[in-house]
Amino acid sequence: MMRRMEDTPAVFRPEEMSEPSSDSEDLIKEFVGHWGLMARAWGINSSMGELFALLYITGTDWTADDLRHRLGVSRGNVSMNLRELLSWGVVHKVRRPGKRRELFRAETDVWTLFRKILSERKRRELDPSLSVLDRAFQVADEDPSLAELKGRIEALRSFFRLIDSMAVQLLSRPVGDLADFSRIGGEDDRKP
């Protein structure tokens, strides 16, 4: 039986980290667990969410073996999910002189993460959905008996096109400009 993060001794950490306090360990566990739940809600492998969260929240470099032990998952699971996170561009390989083992580090710039995730979600979900809606609209447009169906498809298609247009605009802006969007929601004025 594989151990999960909750069963892993609190003293286990990569060599680069200092001994965590009980409070920091609890915070890390809660953060990682929540990202696993969010990943499932987004249709992403929960281990992938937990892996990214652990890399992100600790802010340190981890070996695949350290990640495997910490999360209590298989070597193949870690390998597969690291490959996916690397392809998304939200995790990077780190090499240290004199060290043979690969280390992994999460991207920590929130706006860079946002752009990379938005780009990947657009490519995997939004673009194919728009293609299906375009084809369905074309079919409905050619058959007068499908006028009601055509109206529903067009409403959804218009909404998806709006989201696509916003995504394209956000992705075309330099990372530094994206921080300006935080003012839209009044983030500067909110207190936790």
C-alpha cells in the first residue's frame, strides 16, 4: 500500500530545506491537499496538482525520488506528472554543478503561471470546443428545421468566442502588463 502525504513523517524534507516547524508542516499539507482536490475539480490528475503544489509552496528544488517519498506515490506517477508539468512550463529542471540527479522547481511568478496555464487550457479545452460549436452551427445553419437549435448553439458559440478573444488578449500582453489587471478587482484595497 502506498503512503499518502499525511502518513509521511514530518521530518522528511529535501536536503536543501531546514527542519520544518509543526505549523509550517500543517500548512504545507493543507495547501498540497487542497491543490489535489482542485486538480480533480478541473479534470486534472490529483497527483499532478499535489506535485505542483509541493514544489510551489516549499520553494525548493526536489528530486523525483524525494517527491515520490513525500507524496507517497509511485515512481511512474511522479515521472508521468513531472513530464506533464514540464510540458505545461510550470515546472523546470534545475541542474547543479557536480550533481548528477535532476532537480525540479516550480515556476513561482504568478502571472507567468497564469499565462502558461491559460495557454494550455485554451489549447486543450477552449479551441476544440470552439471547433465543435463552429461545425454544429454550420450544420444547423444549412437546415432550416434546426433554427431553434442554431440559436442555442450561436449563443454558446458567441460566449466561447468572447472567452477566446479575452484569452488571446491576455496571452498577447507582456507578463508585466498582466499585473495591472489586479487593480480591476480592487485587490490593492482588500485586506485578508
